[in-house]
Amino acid sequence: MAFAPKRVFFERDALDYPMGKKMMDIFSKRTDIELHLLRSHNRVTGIPGSTPEKAYEEGKNTLVVGVRKTLKFETCKPSAHYQLPLVTGCMGKCEYCYLNTRFGKKPYIRIYVNIDEILRSAAGYIVQRKPDITVFEGAATSDPVPVEPYTGALADTIGFFAGQESGRFRFVTKYTDIDSLLDIHHNNRTTVRFSINAGPVIKEYEHFTPSLNRRIEAARKIALAGYPLGFIIGPVILFDRWEERYADMINELQNQLVDAGSRHIRFEVISHRFTSRAKKTIMEVFPGTTLPMEENERKFKYGQFGYGKYVYPPDAMEEIHTYFTEKLREAFPDCSIDYII
């Protein structure tokens, strides 16, 4: 499921880079795609949408090809030491996604074409922290897989980190077009993680994303290619009979991966939470949503970035922690559970 934009904006400077030239060549041959040149960096105008729903939809159908001006990387707790900015935005339309409040009313996808400069900057961060290992997250504000056919940025990055003794790369995806990554020399220094959830959650809230079975099939390919493998399970939503449906998910993982050569799997489990701002945006974009967002059923908690969010109360969190610890250890005795939050 590669990204198929309706319109593409090019920053003029992007055409000075090989990746930018390649994408202009690709998209200029397509009669079904609008092409635009931006007059200034970070000023994207011309995306239609007069209502919140339409603006969201059109933003999700828009690609911006640009140059990453700042090569100072943001921190990325608890996943990694730093974000690695290859792409921002995602073509998925998940109702609960925190990016719904981060990228404005028209959340377009932006590709950065100066990949060599970005990787040189990463090398500098690695040198600064030697002899410690430095870990970079490639999907903190994006899903880079759907645009990989245009960019090749993941392939370049995996190859780069294969040669970095003190550097590690990781990214997470909901998407399954990973065949181009299977034969790359990765040297066990890139961890590929898949974001998964119970079938009913995917069907109800994760629009324009592959099914659970397709994600697990892709994960099996990654395991057989020898990559370190991980999964983010989230957001965990406590719907009716949630224990049974998450058990089905874990059982399917076990069945598909038991002979795939990846015994040490890393898991991250994230419970559903929301902010007041996120709820307002979600209700505007998805007015018929059934996401559980009743404040009086949650506990208000301040996060690491200073804003408040509504999380499950302590008894529910204890139930989630106990459930996933037991189920994951039972299915994958050698796994690592990085956190359950």
C-alpha cells in the first residue's frame, strides 16, 4: 500500500538533490497528480478543504518534497536517544493518532531529500556519545514505509547504520510494503517494529491501513531476513471482550513467528490516552467516532512535555499490565517487554 498523492509540492531547493530530481521525474510523468513549486520553505498553500473533515482528507492526499533545514535532532524518549527526521506525517487515517493535533488542519506528508546531510549529522551525534551506543528513531512523527518507493531513504539509512559500530536505527510501521528492505545488509543494527492492535480496533479506528494478518505476514518476512524485530501494541483500548481479542492477536503472532527465526522479540505496550485538544480535533474530523473519550472515566495526568492527558485509572492500568505481561511471556518466553504504559 504505497502512498498515492493527489498533489505534490516541491520546494525549489529540493530539486538540487538527487532524491528531489528523482521524484520530480516520477511525478511529472503522472497526469493524475497536481504539481506545484513552493515559493518559500515551510509555507504550503493551495491545499483545498473548507470543513475540518475535507481539510483533513485533502491534507492526507498531499505530499511536500523539501529540504531539512535544521540538522539538530529532537530527543525521543522512551523509544530512542534521538529522532531521525526522514519523513514527517503519515497517510494513515487513525482516529486516535496524536499527530492529528501536531500537523494542523491539513496534515500533509513531507519528505526530506537531503538524506546524506541528515545521516552525516547522525554520525556526529554517534561520535559525541562514544563509546556508548546511540539509538535513532526513524518514525517518531511519521510512517516512512509508504513513501519508501519514492525515496529509498530507509534503504540508505539501514545501509548507513550497518557500518556504525556505535549507532543503531529503529523505525515502526503499520504498512507492509517492505520487500525492498529484505536483501539489504543491515548487520543487525536496524530494528524493524510493527504497530499492531486487536482486529476490532484496526477495523474501527485505523482507516486506510493494512489488516492485522498482513502486518504479521510482513513481520514474518522481516524476521526471516534476520532483522531484529519488535512490535508496538497500541493503543490498547478496553472494549467489550478486549481480553479475548487481544489474545487472538497474540496467538496469531505466535503462530506466524514460531518458525521465523526471531526468538528475541521486543514489545512496547501503550494504553489509549487523549488530551482535551486531541478530543476536540478528533470530534471535528471524525464526528461519528466511537472512541472512548469520557473524561469522567479516566484519570487526568500531566505528561513529560507539560500538558495534561486523560489515561485509564490505576486499576485498569494494573489490569493491562498484568494481562500483557502474562500473555506475552507465555507466547514468547524470550521476549523483552520494554514498557507497558
